[in-house]
Amino acid sequence: MKHIIHSLVFSAVMVFAANVMHAETTTVTTSEGTITQFSPDTIVIKSTTSTDPLTYSYTKTTTYVDEAGNPVATSTIKSGVPVTVYYDKNGNKMVATKVVVKKATVIPPRG
């Protein structure tokens, strides 16, 4: 009986270890920048980290929120608006999953 209990415990530990070793990790990829173009199938931003514009496609499930996480209308998505784009890579395409619309920083005129 003791041998059976040890075997069951060992089996349970091995199953647990196998599940932990096969756990998937999710990588969240983001880009920050300013929208330069918003069309029916793409969002183009001038990134803060890249000299080349970054082009994202989006889907019906892409969400648009403000910095507090509140939904915003797509009409607020336009050229000049600062954003953070959360995206997944699908082959060579970057597909936006969430767009966080930030408040534009106003720089007072020098004078």
C-alpha cells in the first residue's frame, strides 16, 4: 500500500512538472508614437524608437481606449494623435490588438 501511494504521488508530481514546462508565455509587444495616417485598413505611426514609419493592420476586435482604459470612438484616431499600439506579429504583418490614445502634449509658444 505504501508503494502504491508513493507511485501515485510521484506520478502527480511528474504530471505537474510536465505542465509547468509546457506552459506558454505571452509576449506583449508595443510601440509608442504619433499617428501619421489612419485608413480603413491600416494605422501608420511615427515611432519614438524608429526612423521609419510603422504600419499596423487592425481588425474588428481591435480596441481603442484612453490612458485610463475607457473606450474611445475611432473618430478620435487621427493624424497627430499620440498613441501606444499593442500588436501581434502575423508573419510580416503587425496586427494592432489595442490602441491607447494619449493626451496630446501642448508646448506653449516661446515669447
